[in-house]
Amino acid sequence: MMKTQHYILGNWAEGKGEGTPILDSVTGDHFTNVTTEGLDIPEILQYGRNKGEKLRKMTFQERGLMLKKLAMYLTKKKDQFYEISYRTGATKIDSWIDIEGGFGNLFANASLRKLFPNQPFDVEGDPIDLSRGGRFMAHHIMVPREGVAIHINAFNFPVWGMLEKCAVNWMAGMPAVVLPAPQTAYLTEAVVKEIIASKILPEGSLQLISGTAKNILDTVESQDVVTFTGSASTGKILKKHPRLIEESVPFTMEADSLNAAILGADAIPGTPEFDLFIKEVRNEMTVKCGQKCTAIRRIIVPENLIEEVQIAIGKQLEKVTIGDPRLKEVRMGSLVNDAQRNSVKEQISKITKTAKIVYGDFDDFKVTGADSKKGSFMKPILLREDNPLQNEAAHITEAFGPVSTLMPYKNLEEAIKLSKMGKGSLVSSIFTNDDKIAKEYTISAATHHGRILILNRESAKESTGHGSPLPNLIHGGPGRAGGGEEMGGIRGVKHYLQRCAIQGSPTTLTEVTGIYQPNAKYKEAEQHPFKYHWEDIEPGMSLKTHNRTITDTDIINFGNVTWDHFYAHTDITSLEGSIFEKRTAHGYFILAAAAGLFVYPNKGPVAANYGLEECRFLRPIYHNDTVYVRLTCKQKVDREQKGTELPSGIVKWYVEVFDANINVSSSAVENASEENPLLAVATILTMVQKKQTVFAEMTSESIQKYLNKLSEETKPKWGTMTPQHMLEHLEYTYRIASGEIQDFEIATPEKYLEETHSTLYNYRKMPREYDFPLAELSKIKETNHPDLETAKTKMQEARGDYLKYFKQNPDAKTKNVVFGELNKFEWYLLERKHLNHHFEQFNLLD
């Protein structure tokens, strides 16, 4: 019998011994075993710590792009995971939540790269001035921990459970050791095999221990992080492990919880909210056969509606087809195994000591396409507890299956009290169209729930539902739910980073953080900063502008242009009792005037104004005041190329507007008793083009130089072209560019054309061995000209015709078979890529 494998120490391996048999949840077939016997756990953990250095040194942008690439790779492989997932008893919808939901976590966390600095560590919050003179300050940095993230996961989401955690620790720069539950470890194994095969992650970023390793915590260290998802009882045992306490290892627990859904008093039968409530209860009871940590376990409804709710839920559950999850008509599959089914029955028996079953039973139900005796099937069970304030079984006992308990409340205060009797849950929801009810419930119940969903007719169409944790929101809850938090966007990433307060001078901390700190020394730019490409700009690079005196006419004209006639700018007779002494310049005029002082007018690497992050006006500026500006690079943020724009990055510029009549050397920076010359500050963003260093520029002179190297004996580094084939191919392409040849259809499908077209703008080389769609028409398989020298001449003549055509028709567009309609600039981009590709093919480039 085959065994579910482990990926450890850079290799796939099997545990020793026979192990525990794992059965198909639907058919009962024995198809694999799980064993962790013989694994050297300390060595595995140390391997991850040692190999994690490469991941830690990557920038947030690099990690984010890595996650995006991995998500796209796995998405292409998704169909094979569905086939395996059916063995867990999951339907297509169940598997979609697990599989594609997991990939979605990778995508979501990849996008967080835009919110972090362009470096391996984070700079958190605002700078803190620790002195009156501005020469001693503090900041907080957050660096990747040097340990491993150990994830002990539950059986119900073998893909999502791994990726929702790993996406976050990888984004933080920390490697992971994943321990999926043995019941479904085979599905986790299948995904990990593709992850490893992709070679997208640095080696050591992911290790897989398929099953339970009871000694996993025995050698954890202070730099490690442990997360656990599973039962509260197991989580409490792990949380008390002596090694966790001794090493102060962060431990996050996400445990089972008795989540509650509340039906608002206004949501009576016939309202959209009532229908939404019934539908959501049915879904949460049956999706994943109720094996969700976020499923609705307690249904809390107004006492006057309990009969109608019971009947409505029963009718909906009766429509649920149970059986083989591979069948389209089946809406609920099986529990993971018989042991889980027996556990659910046992928990139900505890609840029924005071409650009663009002829908469903253990024996009398139909199974479609499967044998109920072989698979771990179970009918949905709806219980009813009529005295929920007196009887606590339904509030403290979780039946982890298609089970929920209905209970009444008299008023909203009682509903809130009942929701809290679960002693902490991952999620609660309230269905109401009355925002006052929604507010009162949310504010009062928030202490006991990690997330609260307010659902009504307005949000229903776009709602993700009661039971759906989202990557950008925290997933966790207080008390019984574990007291931890997972995911949560930036919050989740910070769980795997170590926060450190740093102190020093602004100049020193600018160098440490990579972000300019106010009052740091400026690095005077040798030329205007807007002349530099993104790579050549560095934090602290600064320009001091010339002076400008603000006149009365400036202020009046700005008011007339903008229609901003606020009294301080227009009515000097109304200044008595205000903070203003004279006619005051508009704040936005000062910002615009500052731009006028620091903007470089000529075309250069600065492609566009990208936005404004902050702006503060520190004191009024009056007519006849003279100002100047300091433009200083504050921070650089990388940005991948998008659409039809050249590769660029974002530069954040710190703009300081100073009073030219106050000497900075005697200002508040040096002496707190002096008047501060600083009038306004702002952070503006510009999109700055990156250097093009990949391709040689193709001019008539450079092309001639490269062609002089080409002879009949020149051999290609790849492909089957001869030198003459290559030149005639280029000639043919130039004749297409000039419009001489246009009798063909664009070969790229419409749905891919925009994306393909945009690749002209990036700095990536053309792929080798590409099969040119017009190869037959261009007749590159047989030569047209008598010799190589003639081919060189004809190619250059065709290029001359192309240049002449666009000189005479600068706004023209001609068709390309791969990239669609191209204008003059786009043909230039294509020519540069295309000639570099073929000149490199024949080793002609310098």
C-alpha cells in the first residue's frame, strides 16, 4: 500500500512503518497510509531556519510577485486537485472553497506588496521626535524572524488551511513547515508536489510533514512561530507545552467555535432578510458537510418566529441531495471518515439532553450514487433548544458536521447575551434591514466574536457570506475560538515579523530605514532630481528651489480660477477674531506654487504625477511673503509594468515649503525659541521610468555595425535559421511595418490581444524558438535573394521605407500578426526587441 509522502530536507520521503490507513470518505476504499515515524523533526526545523535566509533577503515586492506567480501556476493545475478532493467527501463547490480559495489567498497577499517598502523589512508608523531640536528621534522597524512557521492544520481544508497561513508567512519572509491532518494529508501532498515542481519558491521555504508529529514542539526556538487549527481541547494542550513557554514562542490558535446567526426582529417572513437568513443557515449546515470552523452552530431567532423559521429551514434541508460529490445533482457529500461521524453523533447526544431533534435522523435518508454503509454519510440535523438561557449544552458543545441548534430570544438584549454564551466565536452574523438593530448588536457583541457579518437586501448580492474568512480581514476570535488572529492583510504579515524600536539622528535613521526622515541632512542632487531614472534616485536626494514672492494678485487670481472665495482670501475686513492677520494665500495655491518651483519642465524619466499622500499647512502664508521649496526623495516603491506603459517605479517626494525670510540655521530646528521657517509639508508621488538596460538601441549606425559581423558561416545559438533566412525575415517584418504587406489576419485571439500587445512595453526579451505565425508567407524556409550581401541591402532598404512611412504618416497605425495594430512608437519598441532577439541569436551583439 502506498504512503502519503513528506517533503523534507529538500527531498520527498516516506515515514517508516505501515502507518495509519486512510479511506476514501465516499467509497470506503483504502488507498493510502500515513506515518511520520522515523522523521528527524529537529533536523527538519533547523533545515528550514538555515534555508530561510534567501527568503528573508527578498524584498516585499519580490515576495509578492513570487506569490502571484505561484498562484497563477497552481490555478493552471487546479483540475487535478478537484479529482483528489472528491475523496475527502467534498462536492465541487466545497472543493472550490478549499482549492481556489487557497489560491485566492496567494493572490490577495501578493497584492500587499504595494503597501510595504521596497526592501526586506517594514518601517512601521510615523517617526517620533524625541528631542526639542529635532536631532534625536525614533522609529519602529519590523524584520523577518529567523525561525520557521510551524502550521498544525485541521482536516477540513487541506489546501486553504495551508495556503491561508503560508501566503502570509512567505510574504513576511519566513519559511514554513506544514503539518496537515492525516485524514486529508494526501490532498495537501498533491498541491505541495506542484509547488515544489514549479521551483518558484526558494528551497526550504516549504516543508511538508504529512500527518501528526507529536514531538513537533519539543525543539522549537524563540524565533519560530507556531499556529494551530483544530479542536479547542487539543489546542489548549499544545498551548501549555513547556517549550513554548520556555522559549516564548508566539502561538496562534484557531479552534472550533459555536458561531451564532441572529435573525433581526424586523426580518419577518416575506422580507428579503428572512429569506437570506434561511438560505444562509442551510448553506452553512451543508457546505463541506458542516465541517467548517465558521459554520452556524446556533440559530438565534425572535421567539414569535421560531416555528416559522423551523419549518422554513426544514423545507430547505429537504431539498439537499446527499451522495457521491462527483455527481452534479449532489449538494452535500460525506463527512471525512466514520470516526468523525461517530464524534458528531456523540456531540449531538450531549445537546439532546435538553434540546430535541426537529429535523433529520441518523438512519432514514437517501444517498445518491453511493453506498451509505461504505461512505461516511450523514443527514443534516436541526435541533431546537427552547430554554437557551437555562441550558448551556448547545452553547458549549460543537458537533462538527451538518448540525445546528435553533433557539428563541425575547429581545435584542437577550439575543446578544445568548450569542456571548458561546464563550467566544470566530464569526457571528445578524440579518436585519434596521441599521439601529445592526449597530446595537454589533457594538455590544463584538467583544465575543472575531468577525460580525451584517447582512441585508443591500449587501446580499455581493456578500461573501457568514462562513467565508477573507485574506484582508482577521480570521480568529476570542475565548473558546482560540484568542488568535490569522490573515488580516498587513496585520497578518506582521505576526511573522519582529518589531524593534530604533533611535538615533534623523540622518542615521534615514540610512537605516531607507526612508527619508524629517530634519535629516539633505543629499544635494548634482542635477535636477526629475532628470534621474528610478534606479538612480535615492532617499535624501534633494533640491532647493529659488524663491517666489506671493503677491496679492496671485491670491485673487487663484480664487477666481478655482471659485474658492473663502473670506480669509478675499475679505480682509472680516479677519477680526480669526487666526489670520492679513490676506492669506490658499493652501492649495501654496501646494501648486511649490510644484511650480520644483517641477522640471522638460521631458524626462518622470512620467506622471501619481498622487498626494499627505499635506499639512503649518501656518498662514500672507501676500508679500517669500517662499522657497525643498524637494527631497522620501521613499521608492517598486512597481511592475502594466499595460501600455514603460516600466516604472513610484518615488515619494517630501515637499517642504519654507519662509525665505527666516534663516534655517537659527530656526526651531536648532533653537526652539526661534520662529520655525517651515510653512507647509506634503508628500507627492511621481511615476518614474526605469532604465532600459536589456536591449541595445537600434540605430542605422549600430545596425550596420552588427551586420558587418554577420557572414555565411555565422551559426545561430538556437533555431534553424541561416543568416540569410534571418535577414529576409527582418525585411519581411519591415514591409509589414510600413504597410506594404497587410493582407493577413491578426493571429492572436481577441481575448489575449491586449495582454500580448502590452508586452511590447516591458523590458523582457522575446522567447526563443517562437513559431512566427506568418513563417510560410514570409518564405523564411527558403531564401529569396541570391546572396547574403543582397539580403543585407534589401533589409536595410525595407527599414528605410518603414522609417520614411512613419515620418510622412506620424499618426498612422499598421497591423502586426502577433501584436495587433501598432503606432510609430510601438513599432520602434518592437523593432528594438526583434532585432536584439535575432542579433543575439547570431551572437552579433557586443
